[in-house]
Amino acid sequence: MEGNAAVRQGATRAVERALHLLQAVARASGGARLSDLARDVDVPTSTALRLLRTLEGERFVRRDDGGTFHAGSELLALAAALDELPLIQLADPYLRALVDELGETASLAVRDEAGDALYLAQVPSPHAIRYASWRGRRVPGDVSALGVALRGEPATRRDAVERGVTAVAAPVRGPAGAVVAALSVTGPSFRLDEREAAVAAAVARAAAALSHDLGAR
């Protein structure tokens, strides 16, 4: 019985440490190094790395090429469901303004670990025929307008994700100039194709304004 209690206690401690690491990663603006996370949670570096690898495998954290840990797509998806991510709060007025101006669905997305676009927020079009309800879903990063924008280039795509649908997207940049998200406007091609240039200009303006709010120069 004592052995079972020790196992349960060890498992509970591991869960607690993993959650504390997850909190530390989520609170670290711009990401956090392994040594800093281990110090913040007061665990050995080897223990922190083991737990972070588990969280990384489940996509709750991601590690960039420099070894810095960031919030992963599953954590972002949870935050999107709760509307608590600062990026979503900052983007919301721009999404609503795009819908008011253009009458089409406006979305915010980030790039996940596989390079796909993960929808974080969306304000639907008032039209009966509209493109909506994609929060928390992913679209292929190599073909979608959002995926292209998340690699740094404005994009317009027709029939990329669904036939008869056109999407226009632009990148959003953070303080260091790196792409941190993308905005898009999506709707039926028969409504968007005739005003593609105007839609692209509006999305670009909104993305630039949001980038400014995030500290981009």
C-alpha cells in the first residue's frame, strides 16, 4: 500500500510541475528558455526538459529552432475557447471593423507546429450565405490564404479550402518584426471577386494597425 501511495504522490507531483511549467510558458512574452523555466518552477533542468518534451508531444508547448519554448497550438486553442488570449482581445475590434466595412467573415489565425493555420477568433458575416464557425480548426498552411500570410506574404486564394470560397489574408507582426498571426476576410467568391483589391487593402490596413498595437515598428 505504501508503494502505491508513493507512486500516486510521484504522479501528482509530476502533473503539478507540468502545469506550473505550462503556466510559465504561457506567461512568458516572446517565449522562455529551458534554464529560466526550470528556475521559475524550481525543478532540475533535466526534470523540466522531460516534462516539456511531454507537453511538446501533446502540442501544448512548442520549441523554436533556437530552443525557446512558446505556447503550443493546443494551448492557444484552449485560450481561444475562453477568449482570454491578449492577441484575441487586441484583434477583436479590427475583426469587427472588417465585418462592418466589408460584410464578410473576418478571422484571426496563428501558425501551428505543422505549419498549418489555426483559427483563434472569428466574427461572422451578417449574410445568410457565409463562411464561419471555424474557431479552433486548422487549414493547410501550404494552400490557404492564411497559411501563406503566416509565412509573411499577403495572399488571395480561391477554392483553396472550399469550392466557391475566396479568402484574402495579410500577416500580423510582433515587436521583433516576425509574423505572429494573420488576419483574413473570407466569403463566397461571387461576392468577393468583384472587389478583391478593396478587400485586400482593407485587410492589409487592419493587419498593419494590429501589428502596431502589438509593438511592431
